[in-house]
Amino acid sequence: MLGSPAFQRVATRCFLTRPIARRRARALFDLVAGFTYSQILTACVRIGLLDLLARGPLGLATIAQRIDLPLEGAERLLRGAAALGLVERCGANWILGSQGAALRGNRGIAEMIAHHHLLYADLADPVALLRRGGGGGRLSGLWPYAESAGRGGGEAVAAYSALMAASVPMIADQAIDAYPFRRHRALLDVGGGEGAFLAAVGARVPDLRLALFDLPAVSERAFARFEAAGLTPRTRIFGGDFLVDPLPQGYDILSLIRVLHDHDDAPALALLRAAYDALPPGGTLFIAEPMAQTSGAEPAGDAYFGFYLLAMGSGRPRSASEIRAMIKAAGFSRSRVVQTAMPLTASVVIATR
């Protein structure tokens, strides 16, 4: 019935159904035009428009000069950005819009946008990407963890480590607010990259001992962060491959922050079993990441991360129930879902050994 042109005509003419028809038409158009919207956003980030307007109102001619665009091009970008809420017209000037201000308040989003050109290149032919299956596309070149380069020099992992570190605060705040880490003595963050999550927990829980485990080239990058935060006296850094090497013991809580969904089922289950072996009886496993089939955040799971991880060449978004089933298979006695304030960013599953 929804696909019937006759029904659509009636729905748009009837005053009772017209608002619904308009909302549905807008939603459908957004699906069609989504790539164009994302490219307008990309242009604003790459060209520094949002940062420029954050300093105060500016006229069109000044903006065009500072972002190095012709007058007509600058005006077209501003009008497109205004339609998306990124900027606003204020008399003869332009100012930062509500969406633009929110984006600037979260550096991790801007970092994700900045590298999306690799994802878009892979999605230029989504059918070919789906038919290719494993192996990923151009985006996989940003993720050397799965290759031997992850054990090499720091430059090999710098780009992706920096991206993950910049985007971790989006998840860290949700995770720390959702769970009382202060009830534990020592936290081991596995796959913790440059230590952004550990540093955030350490700042909020001053008596907690901290440890990080990641590939040597990655974990070495965490030292400067811990030193700058004054956390080195209570922090240890371990270098190793969590798919091969045993995890350090002596920690009563082990965290996996956006790690599980980066791996296919077999290595993800192996990691959960390694976590079980590393924890003492009664120890806690803490998992935080965007999850599939999360109420109110469905597009972030199977749509965005489903194709993002396909382009990365490893992993898939899992629902909380799928993760809990894997946790049970790994040996944990019980698990539960912990609600977060922003499930679009991250959901949390807790398990007890």
C-alpha cells in the first residue's frame, strides 16, 4: 500500500495523513541525498569553515578569502551547510550553527570525517565490496593491526592510533558514567591503543591501578599520554599481541573498548577466552562499543559500522545478546547489559568470571 502511487496521492492530499506523508518523504529523500550531505560536511571540516566561524560572525567576502574559495563557491557551501544546521545566516554575516557547534565540541567526530574519503572510495561500488567479502578495501590500509606492521615501528600504526585516541572520549565518558570503576583495585585495558580510555578512567578514579596491553608499536605511544597526565606512577604498559600472547594477570577488571567488533568471530571468541584466563575468580570483564540492534541507534550498528568494518576487512557489529552468548561460550558465569546515556555512541556489557 505504501508503494502505491494512488495511495501516496491520497496521503499527501488528506489533512490527517499529510504530515505523516511529508515526514516519510523527507526521510526517503535523506536516504537518497545522504552522500551529498556527508560531502558538504566533509568540505566544511577539510576547509576549516567551522573553526573559522567559531571565532565569530564573518561576512561572505571575508569567509571566501580565508577558506580560499571563489565567492560563488563559498556562498554555495555556506547555503548547503546552513540547510544542514552546520552554519547560520545572521543578518549580513554567517555564524556557527547548532550542529556545527556540537561537531566542534567532539574532536573525535571531526577526525572520523577527515578519513572518510577512504571509506567513500570503498563504497563507490558497494556491490563489488559485498561480493569481495573479506580482505577489505582502501580503508584497510589505515589499520595495520591485523598485519605484521603492527609489530613494527610506531609510524606504521600512527594514523589509526591517533584516530582511535581522538574518538575514544566519545565512548569513555559514557562508559565511566555507566559503571562504578572505583569498586575495583586494578584495571587492565586490552587493545587500549595510546591510552586515551585509561587516562580518562585514571582522572576520574584516583586510587585505581592501571595497565595497558596492545601491540608494542601501539602501546609505546601511550607513555607520553600517561606522563603528561601524571599517571605513570600507577600505570604499567605491556606490549604484545592479544590474539597470540597471554594477557597479564593480577587485575580484577579487564576492559575491551571498541575492540571486539573489530574482529571476526573466531579471534573475538579467542580474545574473550584469554580475558577469562587472565581474570581472577569474581573478576569483571567490561565491554563498550557501538552495538547492533540497539534501540534508537539501529543505523549506527548494522548500517554504518556494518559497512565500515567490511571495508576495514575485519570484524562486524554484534548485538548485546550476541556478545553475551560469546561471553558465555568463553566461560564467564554471568553477564548483563548496562545502559548508557548515549547508546548511539556506545553500549556496555559487563561479565563476571
